[in-house]
Amino acid sequence: MQFKLPELGEGVHEGELIKWKVKPGDSVKYDQPLCEIMTDKATVEIPSAFQGKVAELHVKEGIVVHVGQLMLSFEGAGATTGQASSATQSPSNGVGATAAAPAPATHSSAAQASSSSVQNVQSGSPGGVAVSAAETSIDSRVLAAPSTRRLAREMGVNLKEVQGSGPHGRVMKDDVLSFRPASGTPVGSARSSLVAVEERVPFRGLRKKISEKMRLSKDRAAHFTYVEEADATALVQLRNQAKEIAAKQGVKLTYLPFVMKAMVAALRQYPILNSSLDEDKGELVYKHYYNIGLSVQTDDGLTAPVVKDVANKSVIEIAKDIQSLVEKARAKRLSIEDLQGGSITLTNAGSIGDCLQLR
């Protein structure tokens, strides 16, 4: 039976597979987390809508998957009554999962690979060394694996000039790395020393999304900086009085709720600041709602959950929302809804330079 990626949220059609939480052979129960999917700036867990044993994982970590795409195959009970046609809801993140009907029996992928592979025996080679047709078509006079050929291309080495040390003269990776041209040092020596001090880490998940959004912002938004000073003496006094009231309600009152309320007044006076450009339709979209995104630094990078309806909330209510969103962001429990609907974003740069530290 097959499990396909369920709906992830309104208007969300794809996400990046960050981590599998199961492996082939694992027994899975209903609602057990199967994997983590990164969508926009949220990482959500996909719950199981079946009970059985995982047979095969069809997607590798780091790959972008689309809604309805085959994720894994399993053996055992499918979705319970009503689950096969509708998504189950996970109490933790609200993301549904569906299990498709059993797929018709097919030969194993290994058998298909075996039957479809093309073998070509190098003529004249003692023992009949088998190499793929694609390999010999590149250069029938040089025996080398595709990975060795790729390495040679990256290093600018002509394989015809390399003496192979493998069976029947096959060129190995070490041969390419130690290859010495007619004059000079081995081509691979500089590369080998560089690789020895490098570490390669997969670029995916939240940091990849941040990179994509920053590039998009750079391409489509006008970037400028404006600095102004203000006397915040009265604000400090007001906050000191109000934070005692908030503390009795279990709320830590920072300056941010006051700044957000001030932003609403400014945006009403200058609505162009609370607008966006719809390039596809050629329209400027003025937003008459005030949902303010808040930049939150987490171990995985910067994310921006949204405080909704700031205009109609008190500073203490805003402080509660901020406290909740920050805790969820750092615990990696933000939902898609927490990150949608923002009209403008507030960043606290107080700790960077000689400016007000909003705490």
C-alpha cells in the first residue's frame, strides 16, 4: 500500500523533506509522526494515517516534495473508515495524512534495475570485464567508473593520459588525484589538501528557505535605511507601571507591544507602508489590517511568526501573543497559520548597535 503527501495548508502545494522519523522495517501506529516537512518557514510533522510496517521510503531527505506525491510504501492495515477519503488531523500541528488504495503488485525495483541494465563487455579484455554502455560510449579506450570520470572533469584531467592501476588498466580515483602532468606537481595534491580542511553540510531546511526569501526580497523590494532618534522617557515610565500589572497575569511586558501599537498609528497615517505589489496583476495591494510579523532567532535561523489583529488588542494581549509565538518558534512548534497573513514585519535591532534595546 502507498502513503502520499497530504494537504499541508491552504495555498501550500509543496515542502522540503527535512527528516524521516521512520525507516524500512519499522512498525507504525496511527498518528505516529512519519517525517518532518519544511513549508515556507514552518517545519511540520506528518502523522501516519495507517498502521503497519514500512516497506520502502521513496523520497530522500533534502528533496522538495509535492502534495499527492508518493512518500512511502507499507504493509498492513490501511486508513480506518473515513480516513481513506479524508485527511486525519494531528492534534499537535493540524496537518492531515491520507493513505491511498493498494497499488497493483509490481516487480521489485532491484529486479527491474537488473533486467533493464545494459552490460557491454570490453572486447579484448581478459576475463570479460563488464562496463555499462554509457561508460564505454564516453571513451571506449579508457576504463573508469562514472564517479572517476566526474572527478577527472572537475580537475581538468584527460583520462587518456592517466595510467590506471585497477584491474585491466581501469583508472581509479587515486590515479586521478595523484596524476602528474608532463611538468609540475600532481593535479590532485592541491585539491586533496583543500578537501582535508573542508566540511560539507547539506544546505536545506529553514536556512535554505531564509536564503530563498532574502534573495526574493533583494530582487523585488526597494532596500533603504532611515534612522531617527526619539525621546522614550515617557515610554519607559509607562512600561514600568504596566509591567507590574502584566506580571500579575503571568505576562512579561517588553517594549515590543508598545512599538507595535505605535506602528499601527503610523501605518494608518502612511498606508503605503502597509502595502505590497502584486506583480502578476500589476496592482498595488493596500492592506487595511495590521498583522505584524516578529523576527525570532532560533537555533535553525531567523523566522517570523505573525501577531494578528494588533490594532484591536491591548499591549498586554499583544505581549501574551508574542510570548506564545516566541516559545513555539524556539521549540519548533510553529504551525502554518502562525506564519501566514502578515502585512509588515518588525525586527528588534537593539542588540546590534547603539540604539534602544527593546526588551
